[in-house]
Amino acid sequence: MKNSLYFIFIMLFFVACNPNKNKKELSQIDSLKTVIKKTESLLLEIDTTVINEKYEKYKYNIAYLRENYTEKENDINWSTLGQYGLIKKPLKDFVLNKNHYFKEITYSEKQLDNLRIDIQNGAIQESKIKENIQSEMDAANFLEQNVKNTVGAAKTELNRFDSLNPKIEKIIEENKKAR
């Protein structure tokens, strides 16, 4: 019994005296959490309410034009309409994917917290730590890239909407007057 107590004491001593074990891996987890937080901030840059309002206005205008605009010879108007048509997909994609991205962010944060705890408690084999961190790194980078693409496209199309919508409303107004 006495030998067992000495053995346990010695093991605890070595574990307690090795606080730098896996320091690099824990630092990588902190870096990944920073990537996830930046990704979340990027996603919050666009107000969904603004997108929804502009998208509804866009749908109304397109529906009106499809039904009522028949002028075939005004190339400037058709060029404007063509550019206006590009707005739909990125705005729709943003609205459809935003909640999914937030769920992925929450899931990634939880995974990273659990991985940190498991590493600190020695619950993961040394050989699996790098593999798990690489997996989380791949997931974080994939999420970050998807959010960057979606937000970037939505911002571009919001600017396009702001630029073209007055012209579209003028075309609609002229069409209503001509009727």
C-alpha cells in the first residue's frame, strides 16, 4: 500500500510539473477560436432586416416589370434590367444560410472548448491531438471562407441594388405613366 501511495505521488508530481505540455496545441485552439469569432463578426456586419426589405422591393419590381414592361428598343433600360437581375441569388443565399452559419459557429466553439478540456485533462491520446486540431482547423477555415464569400457577394449586391433601384423605379414610373 505504501508503495502505491509513493507511485501515485510521483505520478502527480510529474503531471503537475509539466504545465507546458501541449502548450502549442492549446495556442492553436485559441487561434482557431479567434478565427471563429472574426467569422461571426463578419456575419453580423449585414443586417438581415435590410436585406429582407431590399429583397422584397426587388421581387415587387421584377414582378411588375415582367408583367408590364414590353419596350424592346431601349438598350439602356435592358442593360439596367440585366444588371438588376443579378441581385437576387446572393441576397437569397445570405438569408437562407445565415442561421446555418450561426449554428456552425456555435458548434465549432463548443468543439474547440471540448478539445481544449480533453487535452488539458489528458483524455486524448497524444497521437490523436494533432489530428483533432487539424480537423477543427479545416472546419474553421471552411466556415470562414464560406461566410466571407456569402457576405462579400451580399454586400456587392446590396451596393448594386442601391445604385440600380432608383433607375428601375424610374423605368416603372415611366411605364405606369405610359399606360
